[in-house]
Amino acid sequence: MRAKGRWVGMIAGALAFWGFALLAADREAWPGEEGREKEREESKEVSGQALLKQLCAMCHPLGRVNSAQHTARGWQATIEKMKLFGLQVTDAQAAAIVEHLRATHPALGEDVAKGRLYVPNEHDNTLSVINTGTHTVLRTLPGVYRPHTLCLSPDGRFLYVPNHSDAGGVQVIDTVTDAVVARVQTAGFPMHCTFSPEGRYVFVASHGANAVQIIDGIAREVIATIPVGRAPHNLAVSPDGRSLWVSNIGSSDLSVIDRVTLKVKATIQVGKAPLGLAMSPDGTRVYSGNTGSGDVSVIDAVALRVLATVPVGRGVNQVKVSTDGKTLWVALGSEAAVAVLDTVSHRVVARIPVGQGPHGIAFTADGKHVYVTNSDSNDVSVIDIATQKVIETIAVGKAPACL
């Protein structure tokens, strides 16, 4: 019995020893908390990528997933569009997709376009790309036919450039590659364009058709044509996206379109030949720059009536409201100057000399500088808003137009 007991003890001891040794070896192979977290992240990444292939490839014609909007805001909007198409996407799936895209497509879209200004050079069929930090031309893009104006998508990813000719058409440029990636056929002589706040639709003033055409930014085709006044030129969308304002040069009025019914709900008479059009950041005021009468009409966007008419000078072109909403800047094409209008008192408070034939106006994102295209001197004036003086003049292509 004693011998048997000793054998049992020896066997139990050996088993305990080897069990402990195996356990220790296994513990060394076990992942710690850091390893488990890595595995979870890898699993999440695979899950996001799989969902992207399964669901997002259906969002765009021809599966153009990687040429869609790459900012977080853009992808959230894209996922909402997926739901409109009847695709079932849970909040968890949406979060996984967005996280995957943030990781795989950093620094695209809005981050790329934020420090750039695209200038349409109408007479040499090019765009100048300006670095707004250094005030220098980065590159010149050829092959853009008759670019009179342009509009940038809300996420900064795509630039739409109407081709101002009887053949019509709008070219689409990817701001990551600065390459033309599509062309949308429109009616003849498309003028200004603007995006809907969510970035899904592009509105184009069709000078030749006396209408506004709506482009679906996903299908990239015209989906509606809305008759307006004679020779529509410029456009502005209300911040809530419910109203679209159109300036009509030929009939000297503004058409106000209801975006739900896609019909003109009001026509407002303004000064002669309204070229410029701008809306205040809060959507309560609309400003019509009237080149024929040399003044600006101030409109109450709620009551739909003219509040004031302010004389500004000769050759009114583009008008833009400052980022803080306190001033309206007016390009005076026949005076080689920009007029600055106080939006509260409706008085001209400054007049700044620029190049010859000032046409387009754009503000930098930080609100510190104003860029003014000068069509007759083929350059761009950079104005310091604080000092209200030109600090740089940038040579560009022939006849730089609207911004």
C-alpha cells in the first residue's frame, strides 16, 4: 500500500509540475490587454472594410466609393443617402464604415481644399490654383473649357465648373488629384452654380434656357429644369436649404424658388441688370448687385421685399458677405475698386483700389483676407481685411472671372 501510495504521489506531482509548466507557457502566449485591444481594432477595421464593400459600393453609380466624399461630414451624408435608397444601415454599421474611411483616407477632401483658391481663367481655358497661406500659384490646370465661374462642394472634395458656351456642360474636378473626373451635359450658356447645404445637389443658372437646372451630384446628371426670369445669372441657397434665389439680368428681378415644390414662389423687382447675388450667414438678408443701375438692393428674405437701395458705383460685378456678416464687399468692374458696405447702416464705409476690371470676390476660411479677381489686368488682388489694403498681387491666366 505504501509503494502504491508513493507511485500515486509521484504521478500527481509530475502532473502538477507539467501542468504548471504548460500553464506558464500558455500564459506567455496569451495576449495582454494591449494585444486584445489590437485584435479588437483589427476586427473592427475588417468589419468596416467589409461593410464598405457590401453596402457603400451601392451608394454611387459604378461603385465610385473612393471618389465620393472623404471627410467625416461627407461620409455621414453619404450614409444618409444610402438610407434614402432603401438600404438598411444600423448606427453601429455606420460608425464602423466612417471609422474605416477616416483611417484609410486621411487628409482628403475638406482638409485638402481648405488652403486653396481655384480661379477660373475664362479666356485661356485654365484654372489657377492658389495657396491661400503663401498667396502663390501652386499650379495651372489646363483643359477646362470657358470657365466663367465655379462652385466647391461643402466638403471641399469636388469642384463644379460650368462651361460658358452654347454647347453647355459642367466639368467636375476632384480636388485631391486636380483632375477632371466627369462632365455633366446642361443647357447652353450655364452661368453660376451653387451646392445645396448637404452637398447632394448642384444648382446651375442656365442663361440660354431662362431656367435653373438641378444636377444630382451622385448620378451626375440633370434631374430637373425650373423656368425663371430672363437670362438668369447668379444663385444663392438659404442656410436651411428651403429656398433658392436667382438673379435674372434680362428681367431685372430675382426669382425665389421653393425647394420642396421646385416652383417659383416669388418674384422681386430690383435694380437694373442684377449680376451679383449674396445671402447673409443667418439667411435673413439677400443682396443683389445691380450692374445696370450701379447699386445694391437689400432684400428682407423673410418678408420677400426690398428694404433699401444703396448706390455703390459703376460696373457692379460679384458681391460677397464677409464671414462675420458685418460687411458686404462689391467688385466695381468699371472703377478698379472694391466697395465695402456696412450691413447694418447700409452705407458704403470704404473703397479699396485693386487691379483693372475687378470681377470675383472670395474670403479665406479664417476671414482675414479677401481675394479679388481682376479680369482686365489678369491678376488677383489680396486684401488684408484688418487694414483694408492690398498686400499681394498674384498673376494668373487671361480674364480671371468669378469666385
